[in-house]
Amino acid sequence: MKLKRLKGIITAAVTGVLTVSMGFSASAFYNTPESIKGIHSSHVTLIDDMVELGCKQVIFQFNSSFVKNEQQMKGYDALINAYNAADLTVTMGVMNDFQAGDEICPVGSPVSNLYQFNTLTEGGRERTRQVAEALAYRYKDTVSNWVIGNEVNNQREWNYLGISDMASYTKAYADGFRIFYDAIKAYNPDARVFIPFDYNWTMSGGDMYYSSRDMLSLLNVYLSDTDYGIAWHPYPQDLTNPDFMNYSPLATDDPESKIVNLKNLHVLTDYMSQTEMLSPYGTVRHLILSEQGFSSVRGEDAQALALMQAWEKVKENPYVEAFLLSRLVDAPSEVAQGYAFGLWNSDGVSETPTTRKQTWYYYQALN
């Protein structure tokens, strides 16, 4: 960690000379992880457990409304600082929850789970800039990776805008992404900024969800000049069945595969290796697997086997920079749907951990 900090200080000194005329001093920070192994959690009391697991990375979700509550923000300060003290590379997923009367939301009443940042109005764009600037400045020295939105191709549930036309919807997201990207890079040029997708590759569901490939192709038109990365969610086809190798018939080895999960991840990276999809530096864009889990509802043996198979598949792909397993502790709301993704059982009421599942020990052994 000391060497990483030293690199950041040296780079910051150089960058500071370049940015002084802009009215602020940018500092370069990126905690390069020793491993792709990571976990989804916001349990500050379980950081020692994450380290014992061998995790080198962590991701957590953050709702934009939290910026309005300074006490809540101080809680996140403490969480992120504790992660960094444990030498965990931090990824923050920034999402837009409903906020009544706030133009950052594209709708006036709640109709979905999460919303796209509103770039359809000047007021919405300004509020998006305010949130982006506040977060980028506050965490310029502590957050390495940023994911903007959640499964942005699923506009009905996780990135609602109220526009059914994919072209207009995608342009609006690109505008919001660029606002965050510019703010984050201004304060920390080494930070990486990602666009998140679910596993629907060529499959679409009308105005419910769009083909990730189609949306990605269009986003690249708007954002090819940026160093955007991809945050993929390669769950098993049936989220209740962890056996993705045998029960993901829609995941095929050809470019027209309906979905892309861990069974056929190369379909995504093959596509991103095309010349027109490369970063401005001529390299394949940064890729993190920011959300995938394996349910234990069919038994912990099945969960453990799926995790080990997933790890082997990921290790075969040279472009994966993070394997962020969802999640450390079972979420009761997910368990009720058959998604017992945790490495710990919970008390069934909250995400209070009770006992480790055997999969915890299997994950610990993977390297």
C-alpha cells in the first residue's frame, strides 16, 4: 500500500502543475488490487472477515439522496476509509433513488426501483452535476472505481427514465454518464468509471429492457472519446439455480448469444476487442464483473460448485479486472425470491450475519 500511495503522491504532484490554472488541484489515486477476488458488502463490522476470505476488492451501492444527509455521508466516509485501511480496492455503485420534488429524478412520483439521472431538463442536468461534483471531490482519494447507474439496459426496473425509444434513452444516459465521468476524472484522473449492464446480450424485452449489445454499440458512438469501462452482471440464467454451466441454454458460444454470463463471457470480450470498441489508448476497455451470485436454495454443495466453476471460467479470461461476488450476507428480501446469494446466512429479518455457509470456505481457498 505504501508504494501505491507513493505513486499517487508523485503523480499528483505532476498533475497539480497541469491543473492549477483550472482553479483546483487534481490528485491521482488508484489502489491497484493484488487479486480480482472481491465481495459486495457494506458491513463495516465484517471487514476482518473479508480480509480473512482473501478479498482484495469490495463494492457497495450508494443512492444519490444520501448526499443530502451529512450524518449519513459521514457514515460512508468511515466505511470507505476502513476499506482503504484494509487495503481493499473500493468500487462505488452510484444509483439514483426516488427523491420527491427533486429534478434529479425524471418523474414526479415513484414508479420503479431506481431511476436514470435526469438529463432531459436543465434543472435535472444541474442537479446531476451537483451530485457528481460532491461525490467526486469527497472521494477523490479513496474510491478507485465508479459504476454509474444499475443495469442501465433495464430501463423499466433499474434505470427508469420514462422514454421507450432506445436511441433517446441511450443518449440521455450517455449525457449523465459524461457529467459523472468529467467530474470524477477532474478530481482523480486515475479513477475508472464504468457502465453497468445485465446479462441480456442480444435479447430484448420491448421497452422493458434493451439488448445490451445494441445499447453498448450506441453508447460507444457518444462516449468513444472517454475511457469508459464495462461493469457486467453475469448471473446464471435462472437466478435460483446456481448451475450456470448446465442450465443456461440461452448462453451460447456464438456472437448472437441471447445472454452473456460466466458460461460464455468471451462473447462480450470478443466484441469489446473489435477496433471500433477499443479505448482511446487502443486497448480493450476495463471490465469488472460487478455483480454475480449463486443461490444456496438448492443446497450449499450446489452453490459451492457453481462458485468454483465460475472462478475457473473467469481466470480463463485475461480482461477481467474484478470478480465482485454478490454477496457477503444473505439479504432477506432476495432470499424470499430464491436468491440466497450470501456466503453468510442472515437472521431472516435483516442482513445481520448468523453462520457461515460452506461456500465461504471454498471462496477463501480460491486464488
